[in-house]
Amino acid sequence: MSRPLEDILFAAPSPRARITTRMASVMAAAMLLALAVAIGYQFHDAGQLDAPFWEFFAWPTTWTFLAKGLLGTLKSSAMAAAIALSFGLVLLVGRLSRLKLVRWPSVAAIEFLRGTPTLLLIYVCFLVLPTLGIKLSTYWMLTLPIGLSTAAVVAEVYRAGVLAVPRGQTDAARSLGMTEAQVFFLIVFPQALRYIVPALVAQLVIVVKDTTFGYVVTYGELMQNAKVLIANYHALVPVYLVVALLYCLVNYAISRASKRLSRPMH
């Protein structure tokens, strides 16, 4: 007798499956380690890991310069995340509205922003808006497009969480005399957040990565400052390795913070 699809997808893995998963994980880790060693050997053979290319990292001015870029990245990504989370909720409410005059513009905005590359939106703010008399600072030329682009994706993430909430929760709240707004904001949406925390964290990580488009508008973020160091010291590999580590630390901090915030929801 065949097992139900739900059992196959969501049931705890069997001992054999766990062993297979562990073996696959070990093999994948070994392959990645071998690849990293091979890449490191190529860098060393090309002289990119020689001591002269690392000496300027001992200077306080280098770290001060990188810290300014990191601060620019954090400022832009934090505001873009705030725009995405708040405007995404607005788009969600509009999409779930029963009024066509509200629902269809929301759907159109979501599909347009999801389908348009973030880089193209940045170019619109950088090249098109000034011709219309709208002048933005480099900070907003970068932050606003990232926030709007991410908001459309966040709206769909929100919607997936809302649809995952059991229908009985809504019916029970309505039977108590709650209005539609009360049902959504007090009952449905708080429960939906439990399901979508991992997806929201993934979007926040993407926001941080998207700030690397700052070179288009010459905004002083981490990658832009890294390119200045490379131009001055010709240390491409060392600079990019250090910058990659900084990005990993930021994204790890976001992941850890999300886990702490999600604990009260369970």
C-alpha cells in the first residue's frame, strides 16, 4: 500500500534516509573543501596571496575606510528593509481586498515590481527622474528601488503565510463579532508570521546583497569602498576575501536575530 503524499513530504525521515543524508552532506562538504583548496592554490600560484598584498590591512585607515562603507551598506539596507516590510503589507492588504479598484492596482504593482530588475529601477531613479525635475540623493537612488522591488516579493511572502493559516481561525474570529480588519491584523497576520520568518530572512539577506549596486550611483557602500582599495593597492583577491567575510558576518547576524525574534511566536 502506497504512503500518502503528506507522509512522504512531511514525516520524519527513516534511519536509512538519515544515513543517506549524512553521507551526501559529507561528500558535498568534501567537494567544496577540495574546490576551495584548488582555488586557494591558484591564487597563491598567481601571487595574489603574497604578503605585500595584505600589508595595508594592518593600517587603521584601511579598516576605517571599510567601516564607513559597511555603515553605508547597513544604513541603506535597513531603510530598504523597512520600506519593503511596510509597503509589502500595504500591497498585501490591497491584493486581498474585495474591491476590484483596490485589488487590481495592487496586483499590477506587485507584478510590475517583481518583474522589473532592481538595477533597472536604480537607473530610472538615476537617469530618468532628474529629467522630470525629481532629484534624489545617492542614498535614495539606491535605497528606494531596492525597497520597492523587495516589497513586491515580501507581499507575496505575506500572502503565502496568510493562506497557510487554517480557515477555521478566521471563521471563529468572525463568529465572535470581529470586523474584517480585526480578524486580519489580530488573528490571521500574527499567525502567518510564524510560517514566513525564514522567507523574510532570505529577503533581508537579498536586500543587503542588492546594496552592492551602489556603484551605479557612486553611493559609498562596502563594495564601492572595496573597489577604491583595489584601485589603490591592486590587491583584488585579498580585498574581496575580506569584504566577503564582512558580508557573511552581517548576514549571519541577521539570521541569528531572526531566530531570537521568532522564538516568542512558537
